[in-house]
Amino acid sequence: MTAKTMEIGSSDPVIEVDDLNFHYGSAAALHNISMNFTRKKVTALIGPSGCGKSTFLRCLNRMNDMIDIARVEGRIRLNGDEIYTPKLDVIELRRRVGMVFQKSNPFPKSIFENVVYGLRIAGVRNRAQLAESCEKALRSAALWDEVKDRLEDSALGLSGGQMQRLCIARAIAVNPEVILMDEPCSALDPKSTARVEELISELRENYTIIIVTHNMQQAARVSDHTAFFFEGLLVEYGLTNQVFIKPKNKQTEDYITGRFG
Amino acid sequence: MQKYWRRGEPFVWLTGAALTLTLVMAAALIIVVMVNGLGVFWPTEVTQAKFQDGTRVMGEIIKREPLPSGEGDRIQFKTGNRDLYGLDFRWVDTAGIIELDHPVEAVVLEREEYGNFYGFLHEINAPDLDQPAGETLGEQLSAVRQSVEKRQQEIGQLEERVAGLSDRMQDLRLELQKLEFEGYPPESSAVKEVRQRQSLLREDFDTLVARHEDRRRELRQIQATFADVSGTLKTVAVADIVRAYYPNDMAWWEKAVFYLSKLKELFLGEPREANTEGGLFPAIFGTVMLIFLMSLFSFPLGVIAAIYLREYAKEGPIVRVVRIAVNNLAGIPSIVYGIFGLGFFIYGVGGSLDRLFFPERLPTPTFGTGGILWASLTLALLTVPVVIVATDEALGAIPKGVREGSLALGATKFQTLSRILVPMASPGIMTGLILAMARAAGEVAPLMITGVVKLAPALPLDGDFPFLHLDRKFMHLGFHIYDIGFQSPNVEAAKPMVFVTTLLLVLIVLIMSSVAIHLRNKMKKRYTYGTF
Ligand SMILES: Nc1ncnc2c1ncn2[C@@H]1O[C@H](COP(=O)(O)OP(=O)(O)OP(=O)(O)O)[C@@H](O)[C@H]1O
Ligand SMILES: [Mg+2]
């Protein structure tokens, strides 16, 4: 198993995870996870509810720091730089590793201010530059045409699907290297889901994407690589085609075919 | 029957009744205050009662009720003329009355002293004025009053100059005190120099005071004589007449004008006659300024403390205990806060300030005595738990996703707080502030030992450097109600004023909280999530 998993991302990995263990207080959530993520590929994380996908994802941009009882062991490197060291600037890390959440969470500000939020807090003041980045991000999130006339309106007036794309635009406006997506389509209707999936396919040109999903078809459609998690363990990790058509592991097969739990 | 219970109808009735009861009680309170308060300034007709034995009584009818014996009615008259009769009010039996009428020439005087006068104008005595213009005595009186008013203004200016000089003399006295305290001997040049300036100033002061006295005496020579209903004559200085009007001879619009002028006096005038007459301006000003200062202290303190509690402190038993403690702080009786304010702020902090900065004035305290600063700090302490609880809850109600969304974009905790969380919590924070203000506006007990007075010589904010005098004592509407309603020598006469003051206090609280609620709703629209 390990030999196989190490194969993916062995050349030019963006993120390398080494023997990662994670505990909420005394309860272990992740056991000895080791995997690499390939640059400019889409990796899907699948697995039953509660198996630790979100926990793992949040380790990658240190969002778990905010949980008082969380404890992390092991090493994660971003472009070869250690993430879990006191020297690391978390702010900088989160700028390089963006995140899109399951429930869209626009700020109660205008659409424009939402998109440029990351830039503003990074200290960009130049109005023209902000406007340019805003347009670029909204275009790449396939939202520009819908909102270009109402940039100053509140983002809370958007539809659910638009809000989620706004959150994606917000994440790419700061130009991250990696985008983490935690079930980005779970609250969306099929049409909006299709748009977001389309979007992911376009974004793969420039970004490394790691996406958690419960939708097998979605994982099969959008991802290059797939990782199957089960009870805090990385059970199988490989090319999406292989994992879906010819899974090596019995548990994986059961899960994918829906014979699970 | 079972169905009836199953549908829960008794419970609906019970809850509905409870709500109705509270609403009715609140409405009744407000209506009583409004009816009594709003009518006070509308001129009441003056009624004259003639009795079989030839005596007469004249005044405003206050109320009419059956006799305790059960036969016939009795009427309460406000007869005024306290200087003549000793009492303002009088009960008479309707049995003895042969006639009730409303003489048109009846005049009501509001005076600087002794309350209202009800009677008739008899003659005018203005030795140094030319024959005053006007056909009737009444017109002449108003002409005389106009010229008297003009002279009173001049005298007022004189008084201001006297007050300015007296302030400067006070400064010199303090300077001298300081020099002596610092050990300069009486024959040293510094002390001598101050003394010289002092004596120069005193000469000016004395001449000015003498001139003021002369003017006043001259003015008081202008007099008018009135007769009461039974013909007793009473001569008063025209300068003592605040208002003279003929309520039985006024059209409704004249009464309206009169009403407005009374309102103007209420809002802008100074109190007279042990606070039972005149305006409430110093009390209104004191109340508003107190609430304002209180908000200035408790608002930032409460918000910042709540931010620490919710955002920075580690969730755990200690934080939980602190939260419970803060919630309970709001339940401590306000007098306890007052005593704490007296002990800590006034004697502790104020006393230390005096020892440090004004040792030469001791034992006369400067800050070591009640004042608006200490009172507002005490109130701030009293209301800060409300602000903390409201802010804490508002912050806690913000969805976790928003917080994480901001942090995931590389925002620091502080940026997240200042750009996202605090604006989003602002409607809740405003609610807390509204509650705090409403509570502070209604508190009287702690003020009574931290600096409220029944009559303050000067406002805490005025044109004299340094403009803001936080050490000064102040007046307050709530205390005013207590003072005139229960402490004044003439409670019956003060009753209308109690209602007016209550109405005003309710009005101020209402205005302040409406403004705050308006602001809150605006913020709510901007910062809350719509459903999608
Ligand atoms: N803040 C937390 N404190 C304590 N335990 C937690 C916390 N968050 C998650 N867990 C536990 O960690 C385990 C993994 O949770 P995680 O959210 O990573 O699962 P998941 O794979 O994302 O599930 P889902 O598909 O339902 O989102 C679960 O057993 C969960 O109960
Ligand atoms: Mg999850």
C-alpha cells in the first residue's frame, strides 16, 4: 500500500505529508498519513462521514490551530518548507493555501469588498489594482458576467450557488498555490454544482486543488487523483481511473459501489 | 373536552392573558403620566365661588369629590396667594355655594416667590416711568412689564460681570493659598504682589456690587397692587412677576401660545421656588450628559472586555465562572454600586487626586467630593455587565464559518475582529447599549451619594475654561422627581411638576433609545445574513 501511494506526486510535489497523526484531545482522528500532492492536479478525498477528511484538509493550512484541544504530530511540507514549525508565518501560509468551505460564508460586505478582502488585509490599497484583481478573480470563478453591474451590492443578496463561487473567487484573488475545498457543492443544486465543477476543471490549469466530496460521480469527473480515507487511515490513493475502475482494496470497492455501512 | 385540552387552548389563553396584563399595566402607567403631565401647562379657568355668608373663594378647581359623610360634594380650589392665606389649597362644601362664575378680569400671576396669585389688578405704581402706554390697566401693566424686563436684562449683564470678578477673586484666593502652602512668608514679594492685585480687584468688585444693588432697588420701586377676591390688597414689585395672564379671557389659540411659552420655559429655563416651578433645563442637561458620559465609559470597556472573553480567553471553567459572575453583577442592588463609587472613586481616587494636585486647598475637596465624573463612572460600572453580556452573545452568535473564512484568507485575529466580527456584532452591541442607557437613565439611588444635588449652581459644561467641569455637581430628572415629590415643603403644589418631570424623563429615555434602535436596525440590515 505505502509503496503504491508514494508513487503519486513523487515528482514535483507541492505538499508532502509525512506520517501525520492528529488528536482531538485524547481521541485520535488521523493515523500515520503519508501522501504527496502533485502540482496542478486535482486530488479528491473521499470516505465515509467522520473518517477525518475535513480534519486532514484543515491540517494543510493549519486551520486546526484554532481548536484548543487539537494536537498534531508528523510533518507537512509546502514546496519543501516545513509547515508545523514555530518559525512559520501562518498568515503567509494561509495566503498560499486558500480554502473554500462547505457552507458558503461571504462576509456581510459588498461583492467587491468580499473579493478583495484578502488583498486588503495584505495591505494593498491601490484602488485600480484592487479592481483589476477583483475582475480577474470573478472571471476565473465564472461569476463576472452575473455580478459585474452590482459589485457594490451586498454579497448577502446573491444566490447560494453564486455565493459559493464568490467564495472561490475570494480564495483565488490572493493568488494561492493550493486551493482546499471542503465539500464545496454539498449545498448547491445540480446546475450550480455543474458550474462549480466546470470551474474546477478550468482552475486546474493554474492551481493545485484538493477537494473533499461525498459525490462519487463528482470525484470521478473532476479529479486526477483520488484518496480514500477510512477511520482516520489513508486506505487507498491513486489515479482516479484506477481507484474507481479497479480498486485494490476491498473497503474502497465497497465504499465506491455503495455497499458500505 | 379532551380535544379542547389537546389543542392547547387554555395555555394560549393563559399566555395571552399574561401578556395583556403587563401591557395594560405599562399602558396605564404611561397614560396616567401623560394625562397629568401634558395638561399641567394648559391655562385653567379661574372660578369664583360666592357663599351664602358673603365670603368668596377664587382659584383653579382641582377636583370635586363626595363628602366623607356621604351628603353633598366638596371642591378643592387652588387659591394660591400663599403670602396672604398661608396655604395654596382649600376645600369648600358645595352646600354653602350660591354661585360659581368665571370673572373675565381675574388675573393670575406667576411670581418669583409665594406661588401663584389669583385676584384682580388694582393699580400700577411706577414713579420713575412716564405714564405707561395703554388704555386699560391691564395694557398698562404689560407695557410696564416690558420696560421692567429690559432693565432686568441690563441687571443680568451686571450680575454676569460681578460673577466674573468673583471668579477671579476666587482664583487669587487659591493662588495665595498655594503660595502660603508652599511656604512663602507673608512679607515676601510674591505674596505681596498677589495681595495688591486682590485689593485692586476688590475695589472694582465692591463698586460693581454697589451699582448692582442700586439698580435693583430702583427697579423694585416699580410696583403693582392687586386685590384678592375678598378685597385684600397686595403690592408686588413688577420685577417679581414672571407671568400675568387672564385665563377667563383667553381664546384657545392664546392658550396654545401660553402653553408653548411654558414649554419653552420648561426646556430652557432654570427652576424656581424650591424647584416646584420654572424650568428643568439644568436637570435635563445633567441627565443627558450623565448618560452620555456613562456610555462613553461603559461602552468601550464592556465591548473590549467581552471581546477578550469571547475571542481570546481559552474556553474553560474559568471563563464559564467569569461569564456567570458578569451575568450576576447586573443583579447587585444599585445602591451598593453607589457606596462603592463613594468609597472607591470619590474617597479613593478623588481623594488621592486632591492630595497630589490640590494639596493647598485641603481640607476643602476638589475631586474628593461627589461630581458628574464620579457619578457617571459609578453608573458605567453598574451598566458594564449589560454591555458585556450583549456583546458576548452577539459575538457568539456569529456563524463559525465567517470567522474561519476570514482567517483562511490570511487575516489575523485582530483583522478578523475589527473588519468582520465587530461590525457583525454591532446590532447586538447596540441592543446592549440601549439597555444600559435605559437602566442608567432610571437610576437615582447611586447618584444620591455620588454627586447629584437638588440645585446646582453651574452646569458641568459651560463657556468658562476648561469648558468641561467634570468635578461639578449636577442635577438629574430622576432625583428631581424624588426631591420635589417627596422632599419639598409644599408637596401638593409640586404635584404637577412631578408629572411633568416624569414625562420628560420617560421622553428622554424614549428618544435616546429610539435613536439607538434606529441605528441598530440600519446595522442589522447591513450585517445579517439573509436566508437563501
Ligand atoms: N472540533 C472537534 N473536536 C473534537 N472532535 C472533532 C472535532 N472535529 C471533528 N472531530 C472528530 O474527528 C473525527 C473526524 O472528523 P472530520 O470532520 O474530519 O470528518 P469528515 O471526514 O470531514 O466527515 P464529514 O464527511 O461528515 O464531513 C470525527 O470523529 C469527529 O467527531
Ligand atoms: Mg467534513
